[in-house]
Amino acid sequence: MEDRAAAHKSDYSDELYISWEVVRMLWPANSPDLNMIEPCWFYMKVETTKKGAIYSDTELRAVWVKCWEELPQWRIQAWIERIIEHIKQVILLEGGNHYKEGRLKGQLKQRVH
């Protein structure tokens, strides 16, 4: 899933999508609550830097791959399930820009990452 933000856009990816006839979905930019992978990046950063920053590319790659492979299924499921409520809110607001990311009103704070 891409939101066409500058960090996700390049001439190379545009050419690749065109050559493979990939049609991109319209997706709101900067919508971490609507993107199931976003909590994963924060979780992995915390998990992989518990012993301090890693400066070796080789070590960094190995640590991130290990963290990815050991990612608990229950955690992934929690991230997926949270999306449903956020999508309901966006629909309720008819896609307007009044949606506030984060915990829903009255919802107890739950640590999922």
C-alpha cells in the first residue's frame, strides 16, 4: 500500500508500475491509522534498538530480519483489527478532514506495539 507520499514515490517505481500495468488505488496521504503496517515499524524500531543504536549495515539487516521473523501473530492481528474502527470513523465523516488519528473517544488505552 502506498499513499504516494514523497518518501514512497520515485521515477523508477512509476516506470515499474506503468510497465506492469499496475493501477494504484487512491489512498489518503499521511494516514498511519489507516495503514496496517505503520505500527509494525515503530514496534520493530523499539525492539531492535533496546541495546542501543546499530551502526553496521550488516548487523542492522540481520537484527531487523530476525525481528520480522519473530513478530508474534497476535500482535499482527491486533494491528489489523484496529483498522476496522478507524475506517468506520472515516466513513462516518464522509472522508472529511475532521478525523483525528489515534485512540477513539472513550476507548481505553491498549498497548499493541
